[in-house]
Amino acid sequence: MIKCKVLATCFVGLAIQFSAYAATWTITYPKPLDDSDARAQYPIALLKLALGKTGVNYELRPSDRILLPGKAMRQLRENREVNVVWSMTDSQREKEVAPIRIPIAKGLIGMRVFVVNNAKKQKFEGLESLADMRKLVPIQGEEWPDTKILQANGFNVFTVPEFREAYDLIKQGKADFFPRSIMEVSVEMAEEGRSSNLFIEPSMALYYPTAMYYFVNSNNVTLANLIETGLQRALEDGSFDALFYTTYAPIIAELDMNGRNVFTLENPLLPAETPLNDARLWYKTESVVAQ
């Protein structure tokens, strides 16, 4: 009888595992601002790569309506509209939804260059230290973890509801600079900076250790395991790095990240579980300096 129970338990376990791979998973991510939003292309491509490594049948599609990051995270927490979101992590987010702790862009989300109004150009001449940088006013989103990080490091941050408004106000000279990740800035400036009074400051950057993860609802353990398994397999076979460097190496070179003076900030929001010691998961420039 005991042997039969054991066999039955094993059969049920195998059946559950089989059903996870035999079913078609509908995986919904936040619809970007528009279909040409290139910032979403890499996270979607990496998610497809990871899911392809697992052998599951899946349908990957955007949500029915545009969801900005704050709204997308709330909907994910409530298990509505979306079941996967990629976003920068912090301690509060990891309490509310489940992170898959593999930084999808190797920490580039924390590498920030400055979008500046031409009329403010002189303010950046002769800056040599983080203390000098703190005299300037950055603009950031109200709900972004970046805002709290900058405030914790002594910056007086001008906040707005969303990034397009930040671009409008920086054009009007309402703040001194708009720190943007090197993942985002080239695409955004191709649109927002076209025929405008904005430029990317060429010699400096900020860096804070942080990660962009895929997040799922805290109860969706199976989906979390599938995505993590796929990402791990992509890391092991080199396809993760191939996609990352194909996407970002030209941008890193274009922005001359190894030639910049990079001021390093502390990140008090960084969860203790962040895998900082796994060198496979992070990109490091040659110029990050502690100041």
C-alpha cells in the first residue's frame, strides 16, 4: 500500500510538471507607449529567448492598454492585465511582487548619463566631484526608485508624473539635468531631442548598483520558475550575452562610457538578496570611480 501511495505521488508530480510544459502559456506584458518604442525590444527579445530555452508552448502579447511602470506594477500585484513586468528593483517592490533575480541588462539601468538643456551647459563646466554635482537639480519620475536613490545621496530632485513630461520641462529649463540610463537615452533623444535644445553631456555619468528584473505575481511560482530556468540556460550557453552585447555594445561605445568620469552613488534601496557577487550577471565599465 505504501509503495502504491509513493508511486501515485510521483505520478501526480510528473503530471503537474508535464502539464506546465504541455499547456500554452499566455504571457502578457505592459503595452509600451507606442509600437515603435525601442526600449521594450530588448526585454521582449530576452524573454522570448528564455522561454524558448524551456520548451514551453507560449503566447507572448502586450496588454490591451498602455501601462506606465507604476500602474503596471500595481496591476501585476493585483494579478490583473499583466503577468510579467520588467522594471528596476527596490526593497519595496520585492515585497509586493516576485523578482527573478537575474539582471536582464547586467546593471546598465543604473548607469546614467545626463540630458541637458543647452542653456545650462556652463553649469557642467569644471565639475570635479560628487559634491559639485549635488549643487545641480536633477529631474526624475515621482514613483521611480531612482528618485529616492538620488535624494538619499543628497540631491534636490524635481519630480514629474512620467518621463515625457520630464523631457518637456528640461527643454523649458525647469531643472539642470535629466539622468537617463544608457539603455534608454539614445532612443529617447532620437525622438525627444530631435530639433530641440537638448544634448547629452559628454564627459560625466552617475552610477548606482541596481538591477532591472522580470517580476511576476507573488503567487505565480510556476511562471517565475520557467523564466528563471530559461534565463539560466541562456547564460550557460552564451546566448544571453550574445543578445546583450549585440544590443548594447554599440551604445556603450557611442556614449564613450569608458572615457567618462563616473560618480558612484550608494543605493539604500538595494535588497540584500541582489546577486552582486555573480560576475556573470553584471557589466562593468573601466571608469567607475568612487567619489
